[in-house]
Amino acid sequence: MNDNTFNILDYSTIKETISSYAMTDSGKQRVLAIMPLNHVKQIQALLSETDEAKAILEKSSSVPISGLEGIEAIIKQFNKGVALRPHHFSQLLSFIEDGLKMKRFMKDKEMLAPRVSSYVFGIEELPEIAAEITRCIRNGRVDDMANKELSKVRKQLAIANERLKEKLNSIIKSSKYKSYLQDAIISERGGRFCVSVKKEYKGKIKGAVLDASASGSTLYVEPEDAAAIQDQINLLVSQEEMETEKILSYLTGLAESHEKQLLQSIEVMVHYDVLFAKAKYSRVIGGSAPAVHNQKMIHLKNAKHPLLGSKAVPLTLEIGKDFQALVITGPNTGGKTVVLKTVGLLVLMAQSGFHIPADKESYIGIYQQILLDIGDGQSIEQNLSTFSSHMTNIISILKKTNEYSLVLLDELGSGTDPGEGMGLASVILEKIHQKGATLLATTHYSEIKDFAESEEGFINGSMDFDLETLQPTYKLKIGEGGESQAFSIALRLGMHPELIEKAHAITYKESKKYGKDQYDLFEKKELDKQISINRYKTKQSKGIEAEEVQTFIKGDNVLIKATNEHAIVYTGPDKGGNYTVFVKGTKRTVNHKRIQLHISAKDLYPEDYDFDIIFESAENRKKAAQMNKRHSDVVIDRDV
């Protein structure tokens, strides 16, 4: 496997999509680091895990994986001589609690998912750490009751702060000092509390000047009585910090002593995150686990390319049992390249332990390498032509190919002289097959069909094409080669069969008749198209909105919706969209909204059909015939 294979087959895109379902950064990175494996037992175990995880999600979509954020960064700070901060312990406690939630969550999943549910036994409960963190840390800080010394210091600190507040309030509220103060507020400078004094009354309040205003008119003075209390507070703050650090160091040491258990729990939780991300993705794509084995066989049933979504056409393919090489021929834009990419990508996904969007009956062999040549690969820097870049890549593939290779070649032999390109394509296919590789190749050379039919181990395939609609169906047909369909398309578009037959003889050196019925079918389509255009013009000329009125022509068999009666259109429409119709020998006027087409006139009657047979009585038709005869006689006499 190499980066070129991963990029062309969009393997990295699949992993990025799966990683988006992971709840943690560690889980996302773990998914992105996944690579295809070559050991059957290992792959089977991964697929089985995903099966069980998917079953759990179908029973309960909410899995308690949320406490992993930042936990690995905390563990990295262990044994560095620095105590963890209170918020670190809050994260650690959250992780331990999530581990307990996961154990409770998996308790009733043992029958549903025995393997996956057993992983919770690797999560340590760590009740001692949880209890100590709960006791010592509260609201993001070390709690007062973490130990007796801290409790005592914080009580003294509270008392000292209250005394300082009372002392300063007594000064700013005193009538004695009121005239000396600039503002009746308590200020803070350098972590110490003070009062603002007018410059001219500097000596009226004894104490140290801590600062002055920008203009110099105000001095910030710490009164002597307050200074002593402030010094006591600073001492108590230092004692508080010392006690806090003792507690944090104690908790850090306790956590460090359980580092091994914590790492084990983290590993289990990250594994769960990855596992359920894969299961969530499987549910989105309607995936399932294919059977995997060491035999070089691939069987995909109703497989879809996971990136095409609802646009994907199901692919059913089996290779390796009766034949080892599949050559797909057919027109461009028919879906040949999508087949190659689908097969290659699903093999990569299965070998990575990912579910694939295919029926459960699918199975996939294990390949050590997927070698491919898809896309023109043209390099401007290296000045390589399309053909040269293909050949450079294919030569490399020929050197690397062995019996454990899956080789995907797109438009083999293109970009050069058709005769030489076909010859090169044949020998390349033969050589890769001789090396024992599983081979899927596409080509637009119809001559390769003969090669695939005559070579043992090869089989032809083609992409189905609907000649009625002139559109590809993107369905793969095994056992028959495809045509470019150029002659058939030209015939459908109106080219005369004789010209097509001559072109076929020049191309294939053989004669072939192209049926007149196909040509007539095209003319019929053109006639239908012209009838539609004429009907539209009729509606426009009568002033009726084209998008609101369905038009009918004389002789159309219609259904009257209200009475469920069949009628024949006689005349119409008028300006109101009304038609005159014949129902059981009588004429009625019915609006176009009340009738719908049952059988069109062109499908019921020949082009020269005399509608008087339907709409006129026998007596009237007889009179009309007599009048026509007399008219003919008069003309003859006049000439004489």
C-alpha cells in the first residue's frame, strides 16, 4: 500500500469521515492513523468488534464517552516535580466518573456484545483518588476543609480582612477626616488597601504614601492602623498558599501512584471512542462486515461506493473463483472507473476493520498491496505525456506485482496508436496474470474482448448501456464484452442504416446488418416530438396557458373522470379549454381538466383513417359520397 493508492481510492477521505464521529481528539487521531492489515484473524476481530458496537448503538445510541478531553495532557505532567492545579483534578475526577458510567452502561450488554462489553474490566474504578479529590477540591479551588491547618488559616484570614475593612470604613466615614479625603472610597495600590487624600492635607492622616494621581493632586495613603492589619493579612495569605500547595502536592502524588491504572483506563476509553465512531459510520452508510479469508477471491453483492451516497448504483461482482482477471470494455462515462475504485476502496476498508456498504453475503480476500493506474497522471514538471506517465506507472506495477497483489488498471493502452495500444494492453494483462495477481482492467479497445475470451483465467465484462434512452445504466455485466455503442447511438440519432453498415465493415472487416426497425424507432420518436410541439403551438394560438392545459387531438380515446366513461375527442379546445367528445353515440362538451388521455389517436388509427366513420351516421356518409360523385361528374363535363 502507498500514498498514491490511498489518495486515488479516497481512503484518507473515508478515515476523515469516520474520525468526525469520534468524541475525543485522541479518538480522532487514532482513526486517522488506522492502516490496512494483512492478518486475517486480526481483521476478523476488528470487524466483529464493529458488529457488536453497532448492535449496542441500535439498542442505545448514547454512549458515555465525554471525560477524555485533556486527560492525556494531565498524565504527561506526572513525575515532573510540579503539583497539578485544582482544575486538573476536576478533569481527572470527571474521567474517573465517566469510567464508572461506562462500566454501568456495559453491564447489561454482555449478551448482546460479549467482546466489547468485556473491555470495561480494563477500566479501574480508583475510589481512593475519587474520594480525595471530592473531599479536597470544590468549585475549582482547594476546599477550606481539605485539612485543619488550611481551615484555621482561612478563618484567621477572614477575620483580618473584616478588621481591615472596618478600620478603613471608619476613616472614610469619620467627620474628622472627611475634609481631608478626595473620595470617600477604599482604593488598592500594589495589593494593599488605602484611602485617597488631598495633597494639601498630606500629614493629616498618618501613614505611608503608596501612590499619587497623574496630576499629583491626590495621594494614596495607607493609614498606620491599617498597615499593621495588612501585614498580618499578607502573612496569612502566604500561609494559605503553603497549605494549599501541600494539599495539591498530596493529591498529585496520589494520582501519580496510580498512573499505570489511569493509562490503562485511558486506553480502553479511547478504544471505545474509535470503536463507536466506526459503528456510527457503518449505520450511516448501511454497512456490514464482509467475510475475510486468505484466498485471493472477492465477492461483492450490491456494493456501493461510500462517497456516492444515494447516487451509487449497486455493484455485484465475483472474481478469483472461476477467473482471476476481469476486463471491462464499453463506452466512456459508463461507470468503468467507478467499478475499479469501488472494489479497491472496499478492500482497503475491509482490511482496516471498517464495515463496507454491501450485503452481508460479500467476502473479500486479503491483499498485501493494491497497485493501480487510474487517471492520466500527467506531470507538467517532468514533462510527461499522458501515455508516458501511464507506461512509467505500469512498468513499476509490473515490477512489484505478485500473487498477493490486487491490480487495477483504467483505460489500459490509451493515449497512443490504437493498434500499438491494443498490443501493449494484451501483453501487460498477460504478464500480470502470469504473476498470479487478481486483476481488474478497463479499456475502450473492443479487440481486447477477443483476448480475454481466448486467455484462460480471464473473463469479459461490460457496463450496460440503454439504447432507448441513450444513457449508461452504470450496471456491470459479467461474461460479455461491451461495445463502444458509437454505431448504435448514431443509428438512434437518425443516421441511415446503410451508412452504419459501411462504417462497421471498414472498422471490423466484416459485414453486419443494422435493423430498419431501430431506424424506424428513431423516426417514431421524432414524430412524437413533433406532435408535442404542434400541440403546444395550438394551445398558444388559442390563448391557453401551456403549463395548465393538456391538449388532445381528434380521435384520442379519453377518460371522463367524473363518470369514469370512455369518449372519443371530436373537436377542441376552444378558448376556455373545452372539448367536444363522443360518448356512446352522443356529443358532449367537457373541460380539459375533467378528462385524461387513455389511448392516443396515433396508437389507435392509421394516418389516413377516415374519422367520419366514427363521428358521422351512415346516411350522412352516403349523402356526402353522392355529393362528391356529382362534383366529380361536373368537373368532367366542363372539361369536355
